[in-house]
Amino acid sequence: MSRRPGVVVPNYNGADLLPRYLPGVLRSLERAGGGEAVVVDDASSDGSVALLRERFPDVRLIVRSANGGFGEAVNQGVRELDADLVAVCMTDMELHPDALTEACRMFDRDDVFAVAFRLMENEGAGSGGVTSLVFSRGMFHTVFPDAERPGLWGDLPVNVAFATGGAMVVRRDLFLSLGGFDPAYAPFNWEDVDLCWRAWRRRWRSVHCPDARAWHRHPHLTVQRSSSGETVRRILWRNRILFVRKNIRDPSTLLRHRFWLTLIKAKAFARRDGTVAQAEREAERLLRRTCGPRERGPVSDRALMEYLSRPRRPEEALP
């Protein structure tokens, strides 16, 4: 079955990046058969909107009146895009001309939800698209085994824990059926892990495509421009705590989480650092205000945690 591709690029103050990288994304889309490209501007203040209107008149532009964060911008773009497959690309993403063609081929199987690019920071680097999720000392940790040891997994079409939010292709119908990225994680961090975890609960796979080459030229630049280091640290802690308490229902796992978090907070208080405690309070408020009941599916927490703790070859099916 042939599925029509499209592209969503969330942008926040990326006027210096769009002229460098958006043309390559559009070329890759054209090579994949053509389709609609949408840029969602998240209330930029650097002239991005004027630049897009002048230099990219064929790209559909959605201008948000207020900044809602990465996930909300992508959700709006996906809802309004006319496509079956949606590539979500950060503003500093350089795509090989055949990247989208190769990624779209991975959707021959109906159980594929998301495809991760072979994501590199420079030539010869390992693939940041190979991911795993490890539970240790009460928290989940994102691991990039091929980026740490190049060549270990990067040449393989393995099942991965999640596809990075700004370097992925997703099935639009499945993305929308999951409700897209959860806005509770705004403005950034862990919304992609949460989305793919919820997909895995339904046995919808995230897979790495070794032939879909992409380069992340300026990692963390948008975040660094918009938030202080301390703010980023608090949001990261908040969203990691939120992920556990929103998605996990296994009593022993939750008990370990709370035990270790108590120790982490105690050590932080000894250093007069209240960041983790503040992050926990914010996570609890978000759970009460924005998150619905924990999603249930045919896969248990423990089975999913074990399966996603390392990349898996396609023949290694989720129990």
C-alpha cells in the first residue's frame, strides 16, 4: 500500500536556520514522491514568519499567536497536514535527498508506528536514532547505544524504544488516534518517549531506518536560546517524573521510583538544591490538571520495560 508523505517543521526563532536546512527537507520530500510541507511557527520574534513568506511561498505556514512548545506546534501541524505519513523535522535538520524515501519504505508493515532517521551529529558518528529506555534507581533513562559505540547498531533496521520527536516519520492516523504529543510535557522533553511508549502499549512499533540518513547540525540550540540551564534541568526532572507517574501502574516499579526519588531529593536538599522537589510538585500538578487515566493495553509494564531496555531485531517480537 502506497502512503502519501508530508512534512511538519515546528519553528521557534529559527530564521537563521530555515534558509540553510529547509530546502534540503523539501528536496527529500520531492524525491519521496512529493507532498505537502507545513511550517508551524510557534510565536517567533526573529522575523521567521516574514522570511518564510518571502523565501518559501510554496510552503504552507501556520502562525501560532502564543508559544505552546514543541509538542503543541507539531500536533497542530499534523492535524492540518494532508498526508498519510508525516516527517517531523527540526529546523536544524539536514536530510539526505533519499532520507524520506527510505524511511517511508519501512511502513510496508502495518504495525509500524514511527520510523527514526539514522540521526548523526557529524560524518562518521553513530546513529542517535537507535534508542533504548532503561529503568534504574527509580527513574527511566534514555540511552543511545550506537551514538555511544558507533557501528554497534546503526547499520541495522532494529526496533527502538522511541523515535526522536524532531527526527521521525509517523503514521498520521495512528499519531492522531493516540492524541499526538501530550501537552503536559510542554515546552519540551520526553513527549516523544511518552508518545512511543503509548504506541508500544498497543504493539505499534518504532523502528530505526539505517538508510534514512540525517544530520542534527545544532543540537539543543533552540532550547538554549529560549531557556536557562537551570530551567532546562527542572523541566527535564519534571517530565521524567511525569512519565513514570503517568504511564506506570506496576506497584513494585512505582515503589522503587518513590524510594529512589526520596533519596535523590534528600541528597539535593543537603546541597541546598530544591530543583528536584520543585519538579516533583509540578509533575503532580500536571497529572491532576492535564493527564487522563493511565492508558491500558495488552502489554504489561514489566514486559515493555524489559523489551525496550535494548534495541531489538525485527524477529524479536514483543511478548
